[in-house]
Amino acid sequence: MQRQKKEQGQQTRQAIIEVTTRLFATRGYAGTSLDLIAKEASTSKSSIFWHFENKEDLLFTVVDKAMSEWEVEAGSRLLAEPSPVAQLGKLVDLYRDLAEQRPDTLRLLLGLLLETADGNDKVKARFQKMYRGYRKSIQIILEEGLEKGQFRRDVPSAHMSAMVLALFDGLFIQWLLEPSEVSAPVFDSMKKSVLRLVAA
């Protein structure tokens, strides 16, 4: 009986997360009430509060789940590359894969970031931590390339990592607005340009 209740609880929690992810992506954070989430998940509002502290906690859970699987996969594939140059090139490929294969994930992430970060310090801090981690991951690749004499030294690696990340986000926004204008060859051109930009 206890095991059955635990499994039911896990199923309810998963249903809440899936429904919330869909609603946040289509209606936004402000446009999604806990009452609506409960209705769509076929559960009660009290059940939501059993699994999550508040709507903000639910937001963090949705964002973390949306990106964690990709981050783990991306990290393992980057480590499999033989050099910093290959790793940086693979990073562009992985971002293209994310945009093409999981557009809802990026749409959700960027939508929530733009909608919530300015009005909520805790949410802003969570997104800051996420982007800080992404910049640091790129910076680590760049600094290893610097040590091996493969990358240029006239632009600080922290500055370069911020610019590379800006290219990623900017290209996805354009792809989201007009996919036909940001096709696979555009991502290939970005990869060539990034590698030329950092090359020693």
C-alpha cells in the first residue's frame, strides 16, 4: 500500500511538471495559474503544494528539467572530442541540435527568462546561475585552447565566451521567428566564423 501511494505520488508530480511545462510554453508564467495547472493535470491545488513549495518552485523545477537532460548529453559528447578546437565546433553542433530537435525547450527557457527575470530576484538569480555556468563551460574550452596555443590571446576568454553564447541565443531567436531564413547552413557558417574568430 505504501509503495502504491509513493508511485501514485510520483505520477502526480510528473503530470504536474508536464502540464506546467506545456502551459508555461504556451501561456507564459503570468498567464498560468495554479488552478489551471491543477485542472489540466487532473489533480487538486493542494496536491501541487504537496509536491512544490509554490509557483516559483514549480518554475525552477520546469526549467531545470527542460535543460538538465541536454546538459548531461552535451557534456559527455564534448568530453569525447580530442581537442579544444573540436570541442568548440561540437558545441555549435549541439546547440543546432537543441534548436532543431528541441525548439520547445529553448522557447520555454527564453520565454520564461524574458518574462520573469526582471520582476523576481530569485528567478533572476536562477537564470544568472544557469548562464554563468554556460559561459564558464565555453571559457574552460577556450582556456585549454589558449594553453595549447590554438586560440588567440588578444580577447579575454571571459569576453569571448559571452560573445559565443550571445551568438547562440541570437541565432535561435531568429530561427524561432523565421526558420526558413536560419537553416542548417547558417549554423555551419556560424561554426566556421566562431572557429576563425578564436583561432590563433
